[in-house]
Amino acid sequence: MQQLASYILAIHGYPSLVSIVSHSSKSHSYQDNDLTINEVETLYHFDNGVVICQQTEQDQLMIEAASDSVCEDYWINYRVIASSGIVISPQQKSFSNLCQQGFWLKMQRDRSSI
């Protein structure tokens, strides 16, 4: 069994047991009341045949008001689209902001170096 963390670490450029061979993205924006919501979906294809989908969503107001001192809402989701027969756990991981994701990535890096 492989951990989804290995794939997410590779997506963010950290050392991992897997490598990205290609990726493709598509963007979409829509209005929700007074807000413009920006969505990006990226498919990552790995050297072992696994495909991971990363979806992000952020509203335009948060992009314009972003500050280094505040961790604004930024929805991020990773899910296994194709596993090529490899058991990957968990099948999905979500974060509500970049700070949460950053902390989780640090914990996964520290765990993999033990």
C-alpha cells in the first residue's frame, strides 16, 4: 500500500517515491452573489500509472485581500482518479487553506525522513 502523501509531496516538488510524468490544468471562474470564484483542476500523471486530481477554489476577494499574516480561505482537494491497481490510502485529502496544507506537508516530510 502507498500513501497519498507520497503523491502530494511530489506535486509540491519534495523528494518522493514517485515522479510526475505529465500534468494538465483547466481553470474556471463563476459568480456567486457578489463574489467571483476561481477554480483550477490539475491532473497529475505519475510514473507508476497513478493519476491524482488536485482541485483548488478561491474567491477573488480573498485573492485581492491576501496578506502574509493571515491564512485566507483556499480550498484544496486531492483525490485518486486512477490507481493502476495500486492500493493508495487515503483516496482523498482536503485542506481549507494553504497554512493547513503547509503544516501537513511538513509533518509528512518529517515522517518520511525518520
